[in-house]
Amino acid sequence: MDFEIRPCASMEDVRQAITPIGYYFGRSMPDESQAERLTRVLPAERVYAAWEGGRAVGGLGAFPFHLTIPGGRVSAAGVTIAGVLPTHRRRGVLRAMMRALLDACYRQGEPVAYLWATEDTIYGRFGFGLASFTAEIDLPRERSAFHVPFANAGRVRLASPAVAEELVSPVYERVAAVTPGMFARSSAWWQARTLADPSWRRGTGGDLQCAVFESEGRPAAYALYRMNSIFERGLQTGSVTVIEAIGQSPEATRSIWRYLLDIDWMARVKASLLPLDHRPLFLLAEPRRLGFSLRDGVWVRLLDVKAALSARSYQAQGPVIIEVIDEFCPWNAGCWRVGADGVDRTDKAPGLRCDVSALGSVYLGGFGWTQLARALRVQEVFSGAAAHADALFQASSAPWCPEIF
Ligand SMILES: CC(C)(COP(=O)(O)OP(=O)(O)OC[C@H]1O[C@@H](n2cnc3c(N)ncnc32)[C@H](O)[C@@H]1OP(=O)(O)O)[C@@H](O)C(=O)NCCC(=O)NCCS
């Protein structure tokens, strides 16, 4: 190994560490403002880099998140900025950084790590399992009538993103606190990430816009979006790109989506990173017109099986015994008795046997044991164990993470 792995100690180190991932987005050395904005939400010591001759050839970091899981919240490492310069690929740089980062997160008492994978081939080997689906839509606006028309019991007003935090963050928090897959946003996160509008983020779209739906005088839903106004031979062909539309009640969610679907000049409404139980799918008269399409969502890795499983809630059922295989974090390997009354090691015979990545897949409630057993990702040692574990692990809503980090 001709490189050294160590955490960053300064803003300049962080600037170096994000250079490899920036390279793949077509950028040269990031400027100081990018590193400064990142360190507002990602402390330098949580960013690892592979150093060679005084410069970073790879980078990997972990946001300190409070992740919502069925029944509560847990400290979680939000793995990010994974990148290795093309000059140094496939020499084990990512593997070495992952080792250092996950070991440090485990030592600091973060039982879970999660991430968005740009390539779905990379993270299974490190024990991450696909934990949610996410959906995209691309809807012609003239086909956006609702199944049942409704009278809006509130009003929408525009807010400048610069002052929107106070209005929208309580709505987000109410939803995030009960939606597995979402994490709590600090004020720094709102300012440096969600509501920041640097030009490189805009693509072909306009400025970041914020609309707030108020019911009884108080914010109940909001949308962040961009307008892409295009005219071809005088005809409108542009679109609204919805970045995030969140409501604290079904009625408020319906109202903010109706607002988005009714903006004049826009031919289409596009959105991605939507939950599997996306409301317009059931609200629209012609749901097929949404072009609702699925892709993989977040990937979860249990760093500390006992702590992670203990933090979750379970439906009142008898326990299940799971034998876990974990090559990358061998301290998790062995048989675990998991029940509503606690999680502990056991020397009893397992009903299920699986790689730790399968535990990541079921952790947020997005996938079931029977589903994974049918796909041969879980071995059912005793017949009926998977169905029993499904009842135990059942969650009330599909996991959703509305943003890529
Ligand atoms: C993906 C990336 C970080 C891998 O870095 P790397 O240093 O080449 O990876 P390593 O040499 O440590 O490889 C680790 C393992 O992952 C595998 N691997 C790495 N990248 C892979 C890819 N893109 N597809 C499939 N397998 C991959 C390697 O074969 C190796 O497998 P093994 O340990 O089982 O033998 C690097 O290629 C990169 O920066 N790619 C572009 C940016 C990107 O995709 N980042 C990820 C964002 S989520």
C-alpha cells in the first residue's frame, strides 16, 4: 500500500478529500466555499482520505445523522463523498477508507451506516443491503386531474428560500420523526444543503423556489422546486422539477401537490426520490400518466447488530433466532435472539441464516424476510421462520429518504 489513510484535520484537508468525487462530476479542485459549506454539516474528523505524496487520491466521509427507524431514532453514519481518482482505482483505496471509517463509527457508538449508491455493485461486499425503493414521475400536466376534485381548505404562499427554514422545518420534522429512512435536519443542514442554491446545482432549471401551504394560518405542507421554462415555436414544453414536497397530513399533502400540478406554462411535472406509497399515485384520475418508475433507494449496514436491532420496535410476537454472517465486521457474526423483549446473543439453533446485508434490507421495514428467502438472500432453517420474522419486523409505512446525501 503506497497510500496512507487518515482523517482530515483542517478545511484544506477536506477540500482535498472531496476532490476525487468532484472529479467525476467534471470539476477540478473544489473552491474553499464548497469545503466550508460541507464542514458545517460534516466535521473534518469524520472525513477520511487516502493520502499519497501530500495529496488526497480518495475520500470518504460520514454525516452524523439521527435516522428514523420503525419505533424510534438511532445514531447513524450517513456515508458520503466516496471517490477515488481514476489514476488510483482498483488498488484497494475504497476498501481501506471504508475499513477506517466504519471502524471509527462503530467505536463512536453509531450502530448503523446508510448511503445512496451511485453504482449498485459496490457496497454489498461491505455489508450494505438495499433497504428501500424510490420512485420517479414525469407527468404531462394536462393529465393531472385528481380522481375526486376537492375544495382547498387553506392557501399557498411563496417564501424566499433564504427565510423558509422557520416555516418549513417544523413540517419536515413532524414527518421525518415518524418516517423510517428520514433523518433529523439541523439548522446548518437546512442552510448549507436543503435551502442553499449554488449555481452548479441548478442544471437547466431556474432558481430554487419554495411554496408553503397554510391551513388555519399555519404551515402544513411545503414544496421546494425549480421551473424550467421552455418554448418551442411558441408552445410551452417546460417542466416543474419538484425537489421535495412534504405535508404533515394527507389533506395538506394533497393541497401542495395540486398546487405543483397547476402551475401555468409548465407542460410536465417531474419528481424523483419519492416514496413507494407516493400519494399522487392514489390521488390522480389517471395514475398511469405519472410514469411511476422504481429504482433502488438507500442501502443500510448494521455496524453493531445488537445495538441496531435493540433500537427498533417489534410487533408483539415470540422471538426469532437469526444467525448472522459478517465478514467485514466479524464482531456481529453469530446467533441473535430478536424479540419485542430484547436482542441478545444465543447459542440456540437459528430459524434464519443470512449475511448481515439482509439485516440491512429488512431494518427499515422496506423488505421482508419471506421476500429475501424467496430470492435466496436468507436461508430459512426452520419452515415458517421467515413468515414469523415478517410479523415481528412489520412496519407501518414504506421507508423514505427524500434526498441524496
Ligand atoms: C467506486 C470507487 C470509489 C471504487 O474505488 P476503488 O479504490 O477503485 O475500489 P477498491 O479498489 O477499494 O475496490 C473495492 C472492491 O469494490 C470493487 N469495486 C470497486 N468499484 C466498483 C465498481 N464501480 N463496480 C463494481 N465493483 C467495484 C472492487 O472490485 C473491489 O472488490 P473486492 O474487494 O471484492 O476485490 C471508484 O472507482 C470511484 O471513485 N468511482 C467513481 C465515483 C463513484 O462511483 N463513487 C461512489 C459514489 S456512491
